[in-house]
Amino acid sequence: MVIAQVDAPAALQPGDLTPGQTFFVIFVTSGQVNYNEALTSAAIDTDGVNAAAAGTETSGVVGWRSLYAFETSSGAGTLNTMDATEAWGNVTDRPVYTTTGVRVANDRADMLDGTLLAAVGFDENGATPANPEVYTGLTSAGEIDVGALGTNLITGSGSGLNNSTTGTWLENTNAGFPRHLYVLSPLLVIPGGEPEPDSDELCLPIVTDRGNAITCL
């Protein structure tokens, strides 16, 4: 899946980036649902999109995607999921920020190496949810967990902590009660400059006025 760049509204533009630079934003939904009882992934998708559309910080952007792993309610290993890998699409080397402009990670790999630069910790309105627990169904490495959403109706689906800067932000315990979701933006760009090339875009050699060949400008 190729992620298209979307102009970032002023409210979501981090202070350490310049026009043309691209990034992602992640937030925690302010609302809570018991996704342990989800029978399809459609409601999980929809809740993340609806939260972003209603948010004071996020409503100016279309294309948000919930981060979770879901299995069919039979628990037979049939995936119906919008997981961490799919949400990032083909661009995984750009920084990720909260809705308040705090850098969470330098890229996707940095988010999944067991340590965050800062906790996700803020919702679509820039506020901190009172309950830190978030349904994910993911391991700390962003892969499907044995407690994937919709499957483990006795002990609960996997959840993490939005106030954590360790791997527990994705995987902390199993829960069977209402919890939040994580939602990731499409690739955002600071308007007004030349856009950065995608990570898989071909960059041809360029010869400078001194005759030196360089890879990219």
C-alpha cells in the first residue's frame, strides 16, 4: 500500500520540522470500547476514523488508520487486520509525533525497538486520557499477539499503556473491559517546500559543478 502525502494543518505541525518535510502523527482515542468482544474489524476501523474526524486537533486530516491486530471470532488464526505494518504503508522512515507536537519516535523501527522517545499519551483533542490502557492485539514488536482483538473472550484481548515509553505501550496485559485505540495519520507534509522523496523512490546520481558525483541532493 502506497501512502500519499497530505498537507498538515497548522495545529499538527511539529516545531522541529521545516516546509517539505514529512512525518506521521499518532493519538489515543478519547472514547473507550470493549473491543475484546468485537466480531469484525469494521467497527474498530470506523471508531478510529470517527475519533479523528471529531477531534479538535485531527479533524483537518483524512486518512487516519487504527493500529491493531484482529482475528476472526472463531480464533482459528484467520486474520482480518489493519496492523502496524499495513498502517505505515510503504513509508516507514519518517518521524512520528503526538497531537501536541512531541516526537514519539524517529521512524517505525524506532517505535518498535522497545523504547519510545516519549509516550503517545494524547488524544484527538490534545488531552491526556484518564485511563492509560489501549487495545492493540499487538506484541511490543508490532506483530499479531495471542490476545488479538475479537478472539480471546475469556481472558481478554491484548492491550498496552499510552503513558509508557517501553514496549508496554503496545503489549502490557490482556483486558476484557472498555479501552482506547491508537490511531495513526496518513503521511503528513509541512506545506510550502519541496516534498521529501519516498523511501522507495529512485534517486539518480547528480554531478555537481566541481565534477563530483553524489547520490542525492
